[in-house]
Amino acid sequence: RDQSNQLEAKFTSLSNAGTNFCAGPNFISSLESGERLQGSCCAPMDFDRYVEQVEGLKKHANISIIPSDPYDIPVYLAKELLDYDKTYVLTADQQAIYDNAMKMSDEQGPCCCKCWRWTAFEGQAKYLIKNLDFTEKQIAEVWDLEDGCGGKENNRQINEPII
């Protein structure tokens, strides 16, 4: 019950936070590495979905580039993942894994729009595919678990980031 209370308290705090929003990747470079991107960007957070995501991410706790909480991302991690996106180049076979993961994921990609999360988690996927031999199913699962858009279901949009 104590763990449940802690999760409820964290949910309450994060669902009222506003440092995570639909901004392009350049927004991240303006932030200090010690800051955190907290809250949802597109729809209000849903407690049951939040619990499902946090519990699901526990199986990846040993992989430092997979956040333990999709609504509480350290800026240093976002910067690291954005760097992977710029520096990692996939082979044709690896790109096919990435492309298939896009089709399989709830948002049809790393996020619902081409915001900082999309680019960061694209970099994360490149790292996971190249260095840890993740399959398209594993990539899609991670993306679905770390979806920070909010709500109970996908939020696929055609919107561009605000900044």
C-alpha cells in the first residue's frame, strides 16, 4: 500500500507539472542538464495508464537510457538520446527493424508528433538496435511504455511542435 501511495503522490505531482510540452529538439539544448521534463504534453495524464507504464518500464530498469517514468525525464538523458540520434547511423537491416517498430507502436513512431521526444526516442531506438540487438517488437514496446503524451490511448497528431 505504501508503494501505491507513493505512486499516487508522484502521479498527482507530475500531472500538475508543466515542463514537458511539444517543443522541438532545439528546446532541450536551452535547458540545464540537471533540470527535468515533467508532466504530459498533449492530454491529461491517466492514473491507470501511468501505473501500467511505470510497472512495464521496470523490466528495463537495467538499461540506463530507458527512463523509469515516462512523465519525468531528466534533461541530461534527453540530451544524451538526442546526441545518439545525430551520431548513430543504422545499417539497412537495422533500419528495417526501426521502420517495423514505427508501424507496430501505438503512436506510429516514438511519440505522437515530431517533438523533442520523437527525436530523442529515435536516438534511443538506434542505440538499442545497434548496441543491444533490440527487435522491432521490443522497440515498439519501449516506445509505448515511455509515451508521455498523456491520456489512455494514443494521441497521434499531425501537429508540429510549438517551438
